[in-house]
Amino acid sequence: MPKKEVPLLQLANYLPEGTFEWVVEYLHQYKVHLTIAKSRESILGDYRHKIDTKHHRISVNGNLNKFAFLVTLLHELAHLLTYEKFGRRVRAHGDEWKTIYGQILAKFIEKKIFPDDIEKELKRTLNNPGASTCAEVSLQRVLYRYDGKKNGFMLVEQIAEGKTFEIAGGRQFLKGAKRRTRHVCKEVATGKNFLFSGVYEVKLVV
């Protein structure tokens, strides 16, 4: 079943104050079919280029805080603009996309709608944006500060080594040492080791 497009007035509930008109201008100009998706573990947003006469399609996870939602949406809009200009001739997150994404970010940063800490991290990404918000660890860490806090939930990097945590679905892991950029964690049920990003949200097992 095709995803249902979000009503534009409802979209305002997902965006930081004062950004609705600017976002809608992009959506109208490029005929974007925007949907709000359920929480997805591996991606925050997704872009699909138009086929024949159909609209461009963008989906963004609806469980993101307003600043993370906007950043993710701008990321996907940059894919759209890159496709409009270059078609399929360039890499998905190549220099062309990075340039366009950086230009879009700069426009919204100039409008002073982000808190100082988020604005600072976004400025650091302007010259070489990451392939995803998840890939920008320091940015994701700052964006996480604006999530609604849930009792017992925290980032992997906030859990002490040797403590047990649980992920969605009930699987439990024992936190181990950090290896370069990720943490080695042993699954309690199987004894197998898995690597976790430090900014992955989990639930502490007390």
C-alpha cells in the first residue's frame, strides 16, 4: 500500500517554529510527495526520484525531534536538487550533493532558527557534509539533547563499561571497550560481539 502524503498544515507540527513556509516553498516548487514514516532503525529519511510524471518522494521518520526532522528533510531535499541538476550521473553523496546540501544548510543557518549548539555543529559540516545525520556523530549527539527524555533510555556512550542494556525487540548486550569509533558489546543470549555507535539510543537494564 502506498504511503499517505502528510497534509501540509500537519507538517508544521514536525518543524521548528518559523520554518514551515520555507520548507513548503521547496515542496511546492519541486512537486514533492512527503510522507512521515514510523521509526526506522537504519535510516532517518529517504528520497526517491520521480518516474515519468510522478512526483519526487521523500519520507522522514516521525519520531525525530523538530530540529533533527528539519536537518533530515534538508538532507533529502539536497538529493532531489542534485538529481534535478545532474540526474543519475553522480554519486549519491558525492561532491555535487555535498555542495548542494551545504548551500541549503547555509540558507537555514542564516535564518537563526537553530539553537547555538546545533548551529555550531551544522557550520562544521558545511564544507564536507556526512552521508547521513547518523554518520555525523557529534551532530547526532547534540540533536539528541532535544529529544523528549524517556525514563531509563540513554546513549551507548553514556553507559558504563560492564553494564547491560537492551535494544528494541528485547535483545540485551553487555557493554565492552571502545574500538576506534564504536563500542564492542556482547549479546547476553548468544555471547556474540557486536559493534555499537556511541550515539545509539538504548535502555539501561538495572
